[in-house]
Amino acid sequence: MSAKSIHKAEYQPLLQLLLDIRTKAGLTQTELSALLGRPQSYVSDVERGTRRLDLLQLREYCLACGQDLVGFVRRFEKAITHR
């Protein structure tokens, strides 16, 4: 059986990119959570890897940080292929 995605090597660069786009947007977890209509713990859980995002949630997260989903995926692909 395949390992869960949270245990794969590619998961850490994903979490780092999520943190990077939020901080580059100048947003705190509390500010981002307000934009998403979620509690601050939601953003914290996402960034720590204890909560997974589906594609629509990832898109909302990216847009709230001023990043388009396609650009985010390109950065992710670059991060995991240059390891």
C-alpha cells in the first residue's frame, strides 16, 4: 500500500509554499482565516500539515493570498523537481 501523501517527501515543500505565499502577501494566520471565513486554527492546521486541502480549498487559499492556483502549482512542481 502506498504511503499517505502527508508522509511523502513532496508534502513539506507544499507546506512551505503555503506559508510562503501567506507571508509574502503580508497576512497573518488570523487575517487569512478572516478572508477565508474560517477560524485561525484552520490556517494553522493547514500550514502544519494536520489538515489537508482539496483543490477548491487550495484555490481559495491561493486567491486570498493574491496568488493564482496555476502559478502556485508551477512553483510547487519546480520545488519538488529541483530537490
